Amino acid sequence: MIVQGNTVACQVDCGASVNIIPARHAKDAALKETKKNLFVYNGTVLKPLGKTDLCIKNPRNGNNYKTEFIVIKENLTPLLGKKLSEEMGLITVTYDNFESVSRVDEKSDVLHDYSDVFSDSQRSLPGVATFKLEDNAVPVISASCRVPQAMKSKVEAELNKLTKEEIIAPVEEPTSWCSRMVVATKKSGKMRVCIDLRPLNKALKQEHYPLPVMEDLLPRLSGAKVFSKLDLRNAYWHVHLDKESSLLTTFQTPFGRYRWKRVPFGTSVSSELFQKRLDQALEGLRGVIGVSDEIIVYGEGEDDKSATEDHDINLTALLNCCKALGMRINPEKAEFQKKEISFLGHLINSQGLPIDPEKVEAVLKMPKSQNVEDVRRFCGFVNYLSKFLPKLPDTLEPIRQLTRQVVQWTWTPTHDKAFTTVQKLVTEAPVLSFFNPQKPLTI
């Protein structure tokens, strides 16, 4: 190929979405900033110097093409992506034989390409966590839990499964702490082995690691147009416990004592310990936010196309990170390339935070209160929507007064009016825009 008047050997890559050229072939070109990172076939990440428009000529047909190239410092063979290769006549793609690709197919591709990340084998993040006890902590040996005879075989099978996966381990030595096992049944009918950690929680020193707050995260989403949502499989189990901390989680079963080798669900410090490890794992990734077991990926851009490209780059970086660190994602709960997702109980789209239609419907279906408990339930539910409804506190006040002990229960036309007004406000709730620090602010 002839690039900027010079003969250059190039490589056609049908799988590449961009064109790449080393800086030595674009010495006099004016570079523009690009936020894209490039991921090559072996997982290496290339950080571009910038992007520029170059003139390239196909000597076979004599035609000139002006197109965008990503400029890199690495001395690699220039790469012509699928779109440019097709325009230049270097490859021919017959689209008549292809059906349109659905989102399910796109999801299937991701699940296939990163099958280990979406597998059900439990892995762990590097390092171990430590539980620290208060100085005046008094060990507690809890009474054992009786398991119905009909459930014993299922419980034993689950304990054996967790042992094989190295989530728990049998305990033979004496321990100062021993918690009570609790067996729960999932909707699927499978058993979930839990432990009552309330006595231990009273003795644990708190981590005091700051957990993310939704209001602090939302400004980062200003400009986001495309979203994906991933759910970590058994999130806390990604973190190993040291031996001493593991023994603190010893619990009694009809089949002997066991201890948790991973951070269990139910301790008062589990969420902080895990969030700290998750923040460390995701540090440096663009367009990625992780809170507890939920991770969202977003893409920014002037239009949907550029936002989707940005999103895909960010998603690839995250999945490569998960692969390298051993993080496992639940494929059933994964959502890719959505215009709107649910995150931490809120709907999110490119416009901001719309009110959840399901919550609106729930308010509209609520009957008028018959007693104080009904009022508390109604007020508690609509208060969750107060950020969307600045007039809500004043409108709700006549109903809220019924919860005061000095007020005798009487539902009057005034309460009727307040109730219907609240329902009307909910249906007219605006979309809350993301705060953008770059825009003027009026207080």
C-alpha cells in the first residue's frame, strides 16, 4: 500500500475494528487525542499516541482513501481493519447469506470467548483477608442445628460440594468459636448452607472501609450511552481467609465441624473486606464501576456508534482483568450493550435516572391505608422516590401525621386528597440528570 506517498507493507485483519499504524509511518501527521486502548490477540494492551487521518492508495486499482488510523509507538506491521479493507476491495463479504445478529448471539459470543470467566468453577483474588477481634471478645460455642431427616442427604451433598471446591474445610482441632449452621432452600430447590454469625459479629473489629455511595458514583456516568451489567458469582468467596480467621468461622453440622476458607456471607465485615479487594482489582479500568457483586461497564461518545465502540473496549479490558485475576461472573445475570440497566436499585440510561416503572405501578396499586401500619408502609415506600419528587414531603405530611401517637386514627377527605396527589406526582416524576461538574451550577 502507499501511505502518505510512501510504500508500506500492511496486514489485513478482518477481526480488527480500527486501523493501526506505527509512528514511524506517520511522522508529519497531526495527532488528535484518543481514549482508546488496543487489545491484541495475545491479551497485550497497547496505549496509542493518538489518532490521525491519513491518505492511503491501493496500487491495484489506483484509488485513494482518506481514513482514520490509530498511531502507536510500537514498531509493528500496519494493520488495515475490516471496514477499510472492504472499502478498498481487499476483501469481499457477502452479507446476503447472513441473518441479522441478535443481542443473544452477541452475548453468546462473549460467553464463548471468555468461557473460563463465566464458568462455575470458583477462583479467588490474590492475597488473604484477616478477621480481627476486639480485645475484650469472649468466645461463643453455639448450640448445633438439628436438620430434618428428609434434608440430611441434600445438606451432606452440599457440604461435600463446598469442600471439594475448597470453599470450606473439615475441622479436627479444638476451636474457641463455633457457630450454628442454618440451612436455607433456594427458589431452585437447592440447599444453601449458612451460619448464624451474630455472636462472632459482636466481637469483630470493623474495617471502616468506605463503601461506594450512589450519589458519588452517578457523576461518573455523565456522558455514558451504552451499558453492560455483570454479576460476580458468589462474590465474597473470591477472597481467601488466613487460617486463624478461618477457624473463627467454624460451624457445627450433623456430619462434623467445618470452617470457611473464603470470606463467608453474613459477617459484619464481609462487605467492606470484599469492596476493598474489588476496588484494588478494578483500579485503572476505564468505564467500569463495581459495588459489591454488581459491576457495570459503560461507553461514552458523541453518538451511539462511538459510545458502543468505547463500551466494547472497556468491556474487553474488564473481562481480561477478570481472566487474569480469577474473578468469576454469573452468565445467567449478564446483560450486554443495553441502553438502560438497573444498578443498585436504580434505573440508569443516557439521560440520567428515570423513575422505575415497576415502582410507579406499585404506588398506583397501593390501596388507601386502613391503619397506622399501612401508613408507615406507604410512607416508607414513597420516601424511596423522594429524590424524584421535591414536593413529596409537603404533600405527604397530612398522611404522615397519622403515625404520631398523639393523633387519633381518622382517614378524612384531606388524606384522600394527599394520597391521590402523591400518586399523581409519582406518574409525573422527571428524569434526574447526572451531575456534570463541567457545566454551570446554580444554587
